[in-house]
Amino acid sequence: MTESLSGGHDQTAASRPNVDLQTLSRLIGTWKVTGEAEGTVTYEWAEGGFFLLQHVELGGSKGLEIIGHDHRYGEEPSADIRSHYYGFGEGETLDYTYEIRNDTLTIWMGERDSPAYYEGTFDAAGAVLTGAWHYPGGGGYSTISTKVTKLTPGERGRR
């Protein structure tokens, strides 16, 4: 046990990323986004594998999203995969919840089952993601994301 950092908890289990994060591996690489939002997004693993980083350049906006389990000191990691987005243009911060089930990616704004959400479907090769953001009371936008580069495991840095 490591008393000074773990509050008396055994660090062995906590020192490995949650296995459900591997469902996000199919996002790794750079995607060209077309449709009602245009640009690129690049996903890469952060060192240690606890977080997935998304570098965003869409519609003139740039930002960084950090995706993983919330894990506050002295608590268990969150059940859901959460993310925190930091926009560079206006300093905005947004929170999301991620899930990939079979070939469907769902991203809820805020908490799971939020009425504001993205739902997209991967093609059979996993190289095209077609989906849309849906907002309460109507509205939203559709996109098609096409993988243009694939980062190899352990490869880091912006493309």
C-alpha cells in the first residue's frame, strides 16, 4: 500500500486504465469532418492510457477534449466515460459522457441520457462515422467523419 498518495488504498487496481476505455480505440487517428460542421479532429492516447485526447479544429474553433473516467481523490473512478472540452477561442469548458456500443457512438452533453446528444454509426471498416447532434426542442447538425490517418499504438503528438 502507498499511504501517502492513496489514502490507505491499494494502488494496484487503480494503476491500470479501465478496460472499457478500449472501446474508444477505433477513434484513434485523424478524421476529416464534413457536412454541417467542417474541419478535422485527431484522437490519441495520453501517456499511461488513462485518457484519450481529442484535438479539435471545427468551423474555425479549436480546442482540446480529455476523455476518460473521472477519478477524484479518495473515490472510485466514475462508472461512465466522461470528457472535459476546453475551447481555445472563448475559453469555454464543456462536459460530455461517451459510449460506444457495437457500431454506435453516443456522446451526451453533460450526463448520460441528456436530451442534447450526438449519435453516429461506424461503417463496416470503421473508417467512416456518420451521425448528428440532436438538441432539445429541435435543431442540431449532421456530419460525416472520414478517417484520413491512423496513429499506431503508442504514437503521440499532433498530426
